[in-house]
Amino acid sequence: MHISEGVLSPTVLACGYALTAAGTYLGLRRTDYSRLVTTAVLASVFFVASLVHVPLGPGSVHLVLNGLLGLFLGWAAFPALLIALLLQAVFFRYGGLAVLGINTFDMAFPAVLCHYCFRSWLGKAGVVRIAGAFCCGAVSVAGAAVCTALALAFANEGFVTSARILLVAHLPIMLLEGCIVALMVSYIAKNKPELLHFTQ
Amino acid sequence: MSSTAMHQTDPRALLLVAGGAAFCLSCLQSLVVSGTGLALAAIFACVCAPDWRSLLKRLLLANLFVLFIWLTVPWTMPGTDILIIGPVHFSREGLLLAMGVTLKCNAILLIFLTLTADMGLLQMGCALQKLHMPVKLVFLLLFTYRYIHVIAEEWKKLQTAAALRGFMMQTSFHTYKTIGNMLGLTVINSITRSHRIYEAMLLRGFSGDFYLTTELKARRRDIIFVSSCFFVLACLLCADLYVTCCHV
């Protein structure tokens, strides 16, 4: 869930921008133009996937796929998510300019963590690969929810219970995202396994 | 300044004002000053917005998070009770916090929607580059925008193909597996496509320099527009500081 404008305190907004600037700097420094095209195309996939609504019980939820982006891009997930979230703010008014920093950090930081924790699992065969992909999808969404909840809780003590509700609401999304990423990775492993051998 | 005049304004000026307004209005603490900010934003939108109906529709959509705040904060924030319905106690502090968020969020969004309504992404990319945003980020912005349409088109084709084979979305493993396969195929095609794009760029002599052909010229009226907007925002910040410090 994107945090809207006007919710967070100036301190949290400034911290969000500082952390995102550091992550984006690292991401851009490690990415040459050949990888930048892949980064742009995967940022487009993230944007389109966020419009895909998957049925869950009586309602439906939209996919996040920040973990998958982190898996393929590493630190470049920061600039990719920064741009994708800027485009979402421009086209759909999700988030905004002032909260772009914190919203990017919430999504990109867990994605980069998942890249380093689970990328080696994906090069292996069978259950390990599926488990790695599931954890990558689920942990990245859980991390994003935790970061968003922390940002809310630090902004004002009145948001603490809202932050808790937000966390609980993300539990089913976390499991669904884990399943979808596991199924995606399983498809990629069958049809283009070389994409899963990360060298970065 | 009408919508036509807004269209003719330098996009750098529009982005500076949108960013400045977002940051300044986010800093407001007082409800009265936030309300004044929203009133000024509404007047600005009345004068400049090209299409009021579409603006309001977008504004409503953007208020989903504000709705979440209204549904959770007033009865969970500790404070002085002002309304008790059964076991639920609504606190004065919670209602004021939700009200403040609503005022600030809508003020910022109104300004942002009005300023960027006529702005194309290419213009925005040029303006950001002229505002010293890293070239690689501008490259990423323009390429991501370009390929969103291509990938959305590909996704639609996959959806149509699945629908023609009788696929229906429901909460089942079959649905998740089908969506996972379709997304997996989209990722494979996207990465393969990105390699082809880069090879095509190299064949056309791409060497890392990214030229934008749109020329931007700041005129006197753009400078006056930015200065007056920042003056109003500074007045709002000063008023907020005064009201908060003096507890008016």
C-alpha cells in the first residue's frame, strides 16, 4: 500500500528521501547502459503487474512483485522502483512527490535484501528453488509492509494501531505473492533456466 | 492563469511548484492553515484545471489511503472521548489527526493534478534533466514509460489467449498457476526484448550519451509564477509556525 501525501512528518519524509537517494546512487553506479535497458523493461513489468488483480477469497488483490524485481536487479531495484512509483503517482495518483522517497525505500530495501538472501537458492534445483522463490515473494511483501508500518508509527503515535492493522492486512497478500513468485520462477526455470543464474 | 496558460508554462516551473507545494504542505501542523492551503489549492484548480470532472474523479481515487486513516485512526488513537458508540470510543485527537491528513493530502493532490494535467512524460523527462536529475534516471523514466505500453499490450494478448481457452479467474490453484505462467512468460519475453533493444541501440551508434531534442525556455512569466507560488507557500509555513507556537 502506498502512503498518501500529507500523512507523514517532515522528518520521516526527509529520512525516506535520504535512504532512497543512497540506494539509487548505488543502484545507478552498479548499472551500465546495457543493464539499464533491462532495468527499464522490468520496471515496466512491475508497473503492469501492479494492475493485475488476483482473486483472493471474496475480493481481489493486486500483485506487488518487488521481490522478483530485486531478485533480477539487485541494487538497481532502487532506481527501477523509484521510476515505477513516480509513474504510478503521475498516472494513478498513488502516493505522490513528497512521499516518493519513503514509498520507494519501503519497496526497494526488502527487495534488495531478498536478492542477497535468496538468489543462491534459485540456481539450485527442485524444492530449494521453489522455497527460495516463495520466500523471496513473501518476505519482500512482508518487509514492505513492516517498513510502511514503521514509517507510519514514527510519523505520529496516533498511527500505531493503523500500522498494526496494515501489517495484519498484508498477511494473505504475502502468502499469495509468495505462491505467484514461486510459480513464475518455476515457469522460468523450465523455459529459460539461464535467467536464474545470477552472477552479480 | 488559465489551462492554456498552464500548457504554455515551462514544465520545470510546474515541477518545481508541484514539488515545493508537496513538501511545504506536508510540513503543516495547524488545521486552520491546512484548511487555508486546501482553499488556495481549490481556487488554483478552479482557475487552471482543464477538466474539473476528471480532476475530481482522480482525486476521489487518490483518497483511498485517507479513507483507511478515517476508518482506523479516530477510534484507535488515545485521547479525549467525544463520541461513544457501544464499545467504540472516538477521540478528539484522532478525529483532528484524520482531518489534518485529509486537508493536506487533498491540497497537495489538487495542486499536483492541476500542474501535471497537461504535461507529457517526454516534457517531464526533459524538465527533470534540465533540473539536474541524473541522466541515467531520465533514461530509465523515458524507457520505462515507452515499454509500459508494449508490455501491457503483450499482457492483454496473453489474457485474451487464456480467455479463448475458457480460463476464468477464481480463487483456485489453477488460476494462480495460470497467472504465474503468464507472468513468467512476460518476464522471459521482457528480458529477451531488452537485450534486443540494447543491440538495436548499439547498431544505431548509441555510446551512452542521451540527447533530448525538446528545448525548454524559461520566460519572465515563468519566473514570476514560481516566485509568487513559493511566496504563498512561505507565507503558509510562517502562518503555521505562528499558529503552532502561539497555540492560537
